[in-house]
Amino acid sequence: MRRPAAALALLALAATACSGPTPSTPVAVAATRSPAPVTTWSPSPAPTEPARRPITLAFGGDVHFEGPVRRHLLADPTTVFGALVPVLSAADLTVVNLETALTDRGTPADKQYVFRAPPVALDALRAAGIDVATMANNHGIDYGPVGLADTLAAERRSGFPLIGIGRDEAEAYAPYRATVGGWRVAVLGASQVIAPSVSKLWPATPTRAGMASAYRVARLTAAVREARRSSDTVVVYVHWGEERQACPSDEQRELAEQLVAAGADVVVGSHAHVVQGAGRMGSGYVAYGLGNLLFYSRSATTSVLTLTVEGRRVTRATRTPAVLRDGWTTPMRGRAARVEVARQEALAECANLH
């Protein structure tokens, strides 16, 4: 008589219990169904840090689209920066100062010079390889609250990031953040140049749109410390200094020291319309003045500053000198370039940098 499978299983178990298998002898157990698959638990692998490599950060000075530059912008925004494009686009992250409101509306501020440009200016920046622009300067709100609202709307539509301005204080002091080459980079913008006629109207407050004022040193350094806690590299771009002065003012030096002490690794600036000195200040790297990058100057010299960075360490600084002439900015070559670089690097002496 054929025995049920369950009975066979019991007999097999009984036999095993009496004699026991040798270590090399498997035990056969009959079953009425296939065994359920065995699930082996293992801990989830620990998240791995992204591979890190040295990164390059490029910085250019003042940009607006007045005079002959506007004609280039309206004709073809992708060609405005001309021969600078390979330099600007080669860096992992490129930052400039956009010194104009983006609007065709609003009331001009009560000051000598006011600038504005169409929103297509942001397309020109992007086409040049520029990644972010600060608008914390003495022209970013030249056309009042209406012009500022238009500027912020243009930012949202284009997706091109602007720093140093915002719908309120928190947004104005907030950094642009990006992970580049495995490093978390934060870039903040603020202005130490605000015309007296608008000094009470332009700075952002908790309930009013505006710009990040560098006169509010405690607020700015608090923003730097906050960025420091969650970033590997912290950059602050400040609009400051005295026009046409190649050496930094006492106010620039003092603020630079405060920003580095708060945790800034790189401090760069603009406004003087000429290049100022650059070099190391304690644990930070400071470039006081980047000159004009794309401006309506008839003729002037400038440069793009490119830093090689690993976390908090600036390991290399290079300058690409250029000439502004009639709305075009053209990199210099050969001996003229070497002479201009030497002149710009010598400015570190009066800036007390090394």
C-alpha cells in the first residue's frame, strides 16, 4: 500500500534521529509543495559620497546692456559675450554682477544713472556659460518696486538664478546652492553701495522685497555662518569700494575680514570699474574688484578670475585679461596679456593680500 507523503516524511525524520547523518550526507525530506524561497537579510549599503575632484569657479565683474551692448543683445543674445564665451563656459561655476533692472516699466530712481534691460538679458548670460548673477548692487532696483517685481518674474520664467535680491529679506540673503564635482557650493550676494536717496527703500525687510544690504553686517555674516553649516565652499560676492580706485577702501578691508571670520572661503567684489587686488586673507581668498566685464566703456581693461577650489582650499588662481572697447570684450593675447596680468597681480600689495 502506498504511504502518504507526510508519513514518509515522519519515517525519514525518525531514521535521522536514530543514526544521524555524516557531515557530508544531505538529509532528504519529502514535501507536498515546493519550499518557499529563503530570504536572507542584509543591511542596506551605506550611502557613498560622490567622487570629489578639484573644481573651477570663474568670476566676472559688472555687466549691463546699455549703449552698443544693447544693440548686440537685441540682435542676438547668444553672441553678446563674444570671445569671452570659451573662458566663461569652461569653469564649473561662473558668477557675474548684473548691474541693471530687468524691466520696461517702473519709475526711475532719483539718482544720476539708472539702467534697465529686457529680460532676454538672462538668455544672454546663460548662452555665455554664466550660471548665476548677483543683483545686489546700486542699479538692481533702478526702476523701483515695479521694476523689481518684473525682475523677479523674469527670474522665475527663465529659471536663471539671481542672488542678492528677493521677495523678502530671507530670500535676498539666501545663497544659490549647487553640488559641483562632489562639493556643496553656496554663493551669496550683497551690496555695500546704495545711493542715499534710496537707502531706506531698497534693502529687503521681512515684509518687503529688496536687496541684501552689506551695511547690515550682522545679518550678512549670519547668512554666511548659516551657509557654512551645510556647504563645503562658501562664496560671497559684494558690491563695494570707491569708483576708479585700484586699492581697496578701509570699509572693504574691514568687511572682507568679517566675512572670512564668519566662514567665507572666497570673497569677490565689484563696483570700482577697475580691477583691484586679489590674494589670500587668512583662511580665505579675497578679490576686491573684478572691474567691468560687459559695459559701455569706450576702452578699459578687465579680467575673468578663475579659482581652482577643493572644499575650503583655493589651490590656484588664474586671470584671463581682456579689453573692453565699444561694447565688445575681447581676451588679450601674447605679451600684452602677460603684461596686464602682471599689473593686476601687483595690486595685491596695496590690498595687503598675498
